[in-house]
Amino acid sequence: RLLDQNRDFTFTTDVIVGFPGETEADFVQTLEVMREICFAKVHMFPYSDRPRTRSALYTDKVPPQVMSERKARALQVAEETAYQLRQRFIGRTAQILTEGQDEHDGQYIVGHTANFLSVMIPKGEITSNQLIEVQLLSNSPKGLVGQKR
């Protein structure tokens, strides 16, 4: 219903892979939900026991190698669906809050739109903590690529 009201609405989520008792069918269902919703960002991590929690006492633990394999599969789906989601925004303008330099080569400033889409723009004279209008030009595995308007 949120998307009916605002087509630009996006979702983020946290996913725990390998919670005790998780079956392959459970995991496949998680992947199906991820494909259906197309999250802008997925925070993914494998289950680990925490002291004084009930789940630490569960005996039906998922083997570490299964957790690792499932995490890799889920990350692949998360990356593919986030890329598909971002495609809808190419050619549009958006306001972003600049947050800092690209961690890889420092040639870009990275920021986020109001709906949490990551945007990289050429560094130029732009600094962190600015609200700027950008033209969204293309998509990459790391996020949208834009240019200051």
C-alpha cells in the first residue's frame, strides 16, 4: 500500500542467515521475499549465538558452511534486486545529502537520496554534509552515478 501512495518509496531490511532451525525451504522463501520487495539495502549477517538468549540454547544449529553458502546466495539476490530498483531512477533529478568520499579511489563524493539510494558524484568542489540537486545518469553495482545540477 505504501508503493500505491508513493512509487519512489523504498525499503531496507536486516536479514539473519542461518537462524537455528532454518531449513532450505525457509531460506528459499526469504529469497523470494527479497526478489518481490527489491530492497534498496539489505544488512545481512550470519546467525551467531549471543549469551543469555534463548536461541543460544537451541540445538538445531545450521552448519557454518551452509550459513556461508546461504549468505553468498542472499547477497547476490540483494545486489541484483537493488540494482533493478535503482534502474527506475535513472534520468531523474534528486536531492542528496553528501556524506563523504568514495572509499575505493576518492574520485567521488557519496551521498544518499531521501529514500536511501546511494549516489556517487564526481568530487569537484563538493564536500560532505551538503544538500545538493543531482541528475541521476547511470547505475553501477555500488549505486547510482549522478552529476551536480
